[in-house]
Amino acid sequence: MSQKILIVGAGFAGVWGALGAARVLDRAGVTAGDVDITLISPKPELQIRPRMYESEPHLMVAPLLPLLDAVGVNYVEGSVDEIAVRDKTVRVTSASGETRSLGYDRLLLTSGSKLSRPPIPGIDEYAFSVDCMEDASALEEHLKELAKLPDSSARNTIAVVGCGFTGIEIATELPKRMRALFGPNSAIKVVVVGSQADIGPDLGPNPRPFVAEAFKSLGIEAVLGSGVVSVDAGGVRTASGAHIEAHTVVWAGGMRASTLAAQVSSRLDPLGRVEVAPDLRVEEAPGVFVAGDVARVRSDDEGHDALMSCQHAMVMGKFGGHNVAADLIGASVLAYSQPFYATCLDLGEWGAVYSEGWDRQIKLTRAEGKTRKQMINSGNRSRRIIARCRCPRLTQSRRHPVPDGKTPNNHFSTRRYHVGPISDSRSSTPERMER
Ligand SMILES: Cc1cc2nc3c(=O)[nH]c(=O)nc-3n(C[C@H](O)[C@H](O)[C@H](O)COP(=O)(O)OP(=O)(O)OC[C@H]3O[C@@H](n4cnc5c(N)ncnc54)[C@H](O)[C@@H]3O)c2cc1C
């Protein structure tokens, strides 16, 4: 009977994990009959979460089945709601409510994160978000509906709650999107509301003047130092008692790790991430590794922890995939390491600010920064992402044959898949320049 590797989640970490595991097995000449790799997620698609603040979010998804098929990875559609680490099984529930149990020899948990919504009155009923394709599409539909209403101050105002990376990116993108929908001369207004005294509290001092300049040039107002205490159909109320009239509220208040984290470990950080060993293993759950937004681990020798970011999720996924497969077949596992760190913050029509290092040394701003951001996102980010996944000699033993006439009909041409050596993570190619 074949041994089983299960990967839970098809985000950046899960997809790279699947490719990384397939690569190890392929290189070791292990056939699909000896070791099965199965990826489980609610939908067979990779959502490009970092681009959900843009218009047309429904286009920011990439189908996964052709890719998985080409590298010999099985796919199960459904949500994992229980991980029994003692029995080494997971329970998967399909969209129609059917459940099944799947056993594993090694598990890579990459179930990611979700926008954190604190228990504030009205938040679930009235606040939109750009956390995933479904949420971002709901916001877009709402804005299209608003465009049909008569011009009014509340219709033309959007309150963005949260002044971290996501809050800044959606706020600076909105003026362009609103003008496109409401008309070029409409008196649009975007107000960013934050409980802290500074915009971008985690950004550090270097990028902040550029964010302030972008806000000024785009006419974005910042209401800082007073958090939101309630959301209603007409806007938000802040702790200081002010009511900001807005027909649209976008919540961008930070992310929290998937609740599956708590099922594999009792050692969670304040964001709900599993504290993992350097090889991404969960010491108290034999055979379980964790990568991406759901893992907390050191990324370098200077004491920096990986952030909840694609930048870290992709590389961690590669290490996680390598390690689950290597551990299973008795090959060497690797300690995760990702010393290079960069940030590219989109600032709408003003441009973007690109920095390198944990102290965010500014390298590019305005139009030059934007060119870098567009290069990172590159029209179809998924295409670039997949293009970097090299499975160089994927042998027929691991690859499912593609039946005649079933050539993958999209940008996931099998010839372009390459996972690349893990040491790639240390080079400084623009593709990794993310927050
Ligand atoms: C608007 C926005 C902008 C961003 N901008 C940037 C940026 O510029 N740069 C950057 O580096 N990062 C950015 N991020 C953060 C980045 O998107 C995340 O850090 C990254 O997606 C994490 O990847 P992941 O694979 O760990 O998790 P996710 O992308 O969250 O993927 C998790 C996967 O697990 C699946 N899953 C969840 N629960 C279950 C379950 N119970 N069973 C089975 N499957 C499950 C999900 O469906 C999904 O497929 C941004 C995020 C947002 C929302």
C-alpha cells in the first residue's frame, strides 16, 4: 500500500508545498504508487490574495487541476474540519456536506489565514473586505450598485478601517475605482480610520512620508488614534464618538491564522500561528509540518520571524513540501531560511514604494516603485508564480498521463512548471519582492 502525504490548503504555501514534495519524490525515483501526494482545499484554484484590492477580483484566481495533474499530485475538494494527530487522519467535508476520513503518513498544514473581525457591533452585517476573492467581489458588486444611486456624500464616501498594509493598499486604489464607477467628476472621499497614532504602524519610519504624500495627492483623509466601535448601514462610529457617514465600509484590520492550527499544536503565537521547529515540524504532532501564514518560524539568523505574507508563504511552502517528502523517504530535511526581505507597497495612482531589508531602506518610489509592483504582479501574477515552479525532470512515474485531447487549456502549460532549488530563496529576483 502506498504511503500518503496530505497537504491541507491550496494557497501559496500549499501549492509550493505540493510542487516541492513532488520534486523530492521525483528526484529520488519514488513512484506515485509508492507515495501518494494529495492536496485538499475548498476549491481547485489558487486565489491571488495580494491582488484582491484591485478591480475585477474574480480574475485573480488560477485553476490548479492541470498543474497538479502534470506533477502527479491528487486533489480532493473540501474543507478539513478535524485533524486527529494521534490517529493520523483528517476529516474532510465537501461543499454538499458529505464527510470522509483520509489517513496520512506525513501532513503539511498550509490552511493560511483570514481577516480578523473583532466582536464589534455591525461588523459582520455591514463591513466589506478584500480578504479573498468572494469578499472582494462582493465589495465590487456593492460599488457597482451604489453607482446606480443618486449622487450623495454618503454614496461617494468609503471608510477603510485599518491602516496597515492592506488598509493602505485598498484605500489608495479606491479613488481610481470609484471615479471609474461614479463618474470622473464625482466628489469621492476615502477616509482611513485607525486606532493607532501612525499610519502603517508596522511599516517603520522610512516608507511613512511617502504614504503621507500619496494620501495627500489622492485626497485621502486619515482619522487616527481612535478605533471603530460600531459599524452601521450609514457608516462607522469611532471611540471618540465621531460618526463617519459612508455607504461603504471596508474592514482591513489584520489577519489571524486558520483555526486548524490549534488542532495540531498547543503552542500558538498571538496571531494563532503554530510555533514550529526550524524544519517546520510540529514537535508534539508526529509527522505534521506547517508552512505559510499558519506557521511561526525564524526566517534568518538575526532574529526576524517570517511574516504573514506571500513572500514568506511561497518559500516556506517549498521547504515544507521538501521536508514532508524527505522525512517520509528518509532523506535529509532542511531548516527553513529566508534572509532577504523586501516590501512593495502599492499606493494607487501616486505609484508605489519599494524597500529592502527589515528596516525598509527605500529603493524605489512613485512611478519607479509602481513599475516594480506591476512587475511583481505582472498582469497575471499566477502565471509568473507557476512559471517559477520547475519540476525539471518530472518522470512519467510521478506524472499522470494527460489523455489525448486533454491538453491543459490555460497558462499552466506543463513545460513551464518548475519548483527550483530551495537555494533560490536567497537570490534577489524581483518575483520575491513582496511584503
Ligand atoms: C488584500 C491583501 C493584500 C496582500 N498583499 C500582499 C503583498 O503585497 N505581499 C505579500 O507578500 N502578501 C500580501 N498579502 C498576504 C498574503 O496574501 C498571505 O500572506 C498569503 O496568501 C498566505 O499564503 P498561505 O498559502 O499561507 O495562505 P492562504 O493564501 O490564506 O491560503 C490558504 C489556503 O488554505 C485553504 N484552506 C483554509 N482553510 C482550509 C480548511 N479547513 N481545509 C482545507 N483548506 C483550507 C484556503 O482555501 C486556501 O486555499 C495580502 C493579503 C491580502 C488579503
